[in-house]
Amino acid sequence: MDARNLKLDGGVQCYREGNPGAPDQAPTLVLLHGISSSAGSWAKLAERLPGYRLLAWDAPGYGDSQPLAMEAPTAADYAARLEAWLAGLGVERCVMVGHSLGAMMAAAYLAAHSGRLAGVVLADPAQGYGDADAAKRDAVYRSRWTQLEAQGHVAFARERAPRLLREGADPADIARVEAEMHKLNLPGFIQANGMLANDLLVRYLPATPTVPTLVICGDEDRITPPEDARALASRLGVPYRDIPRAGHASYIDAPAAFAAALDDFTRPLLRAADASKTP
């Protein structure tokens, strides 16, 4: 995936583009990474989606993307940057894939900018702790960035990366997750931890979404367990799909199954859109 950047009013937004030579009519998938990751984490999945234009951002405060200006941004603030980025790229229609904390950002984007979306995939979704008591929210807020600050990137990544994958994960995949964690910027990571601790996905999707939505989850996810993802799908009244033999970073553990889930969800939406254009 090719590294790119776009200058916005709020600062530079960095991203990676997969299959940049795809024809103009190729469907666009927008990929939002989780709290301990970055745009580069999607490279393995990208190899299995040759028919799509892929746009994977480095969330604000990640990589070289300008952090958000507010001290404690909400998912809605990240969604506003998303909208500026997609508008700046001229993306008129896309399917948005939000993984983990990215799922909350995708939900906030759906709530505010559904007109640009053909569909949304909430993958291994983090649902937030905004309805928890103050002590729990503070514990969640401090649970990751304080470890990164104390341990340093190498030790933090070595300890945490295996938890994001299935038991007995491919060592190359563990190394891939570790490499993305080495890129974390502490200020942006702190902001994202604050959003996880104090925001709530249900604030943005209190009822059935206004565009087609799919919830998927690795069947060995130890961070956002499958039962929680199934419950979310049931509450929203949308389909649910397991990703077999996959942990939390299901698109890294099982990229072929993850790609198949995306393709199965996206192709009917595209056929419906094409049919609506037929005189």
C-alpha cells in the first residue's frame, strides 16, 4: 500500500492507498484501524482485495497525521476529520470498515454523514465505556498509554501484540502487530484512550442503522469477545458473521476469511447501486 498525505484545514492527514491503479469505477473501501495500530496493518488484507480501491488512514495523532485540536476528542470529532479527508479525496461513495476503536469512529461517521456511505462494517467492535462509573472509565483510560510510557515501545509491543491475535498465531503476524505498535505516538494514543474510556458506540447508533451494516468478529477474540459483537448485531438488527480461527486483529489472523466477508457484503450493495442507475 502506497503512503500518501493530504493537507486539510485541520492539518496533514496521512493514509495509505491500495490498488491505486484500479479503474475509476472500482469500489472504494475505507479502512479504519484500532487503538494500537496504524494504516500499515491492513497490508496483508489488501493483497486479497485486488478489485477494490483501498484507503486506510492513520487516525489523527497516529503516524504523521495531525492530532485533533481538542484535548479530549469524541468519536464525532474523529468522524469530522474523516469527512474532511474523504471529501478532500473526492470519494463520493464507499463502504467503511472500522476495526476495534475504528468501529466507534465508523459509527459516528454513519450518524453524521450517511450520504457518503454504501455500507458499514463494524469489525471486532470496541463499544466504549462512556456509561461506566468514573473509576472504571479512569482505569480504562490509563490501562494502555501509561504502560507504553513506562515500558517503552519495544517492551509494550512484545507484551501486548500476542493478545490481539489467536492462540498459536503465526510469528510473522505477531511481528507485524508489534511493528505497528512501535509507531505509536504517545499524544495521539492518549487521545484515543480517552475516547475509548469516555465515549460510547450506542450514542451514535441507538437504533437500526440507516445504511446496510454488518458486524464481524474473530471467533477467538479476547479483547472484544464474539458474544459482545453478536449482542451488538442483535441490538442493531443487522447481520453478524464469525471470522474463524481469528483473534481481535481478525483481518491479520485470517485475511482470506475477512476479505471474503467484506466482498460478500459489498458486492450486493454495488449491484443494487448499479441497478438504481439503469434507466
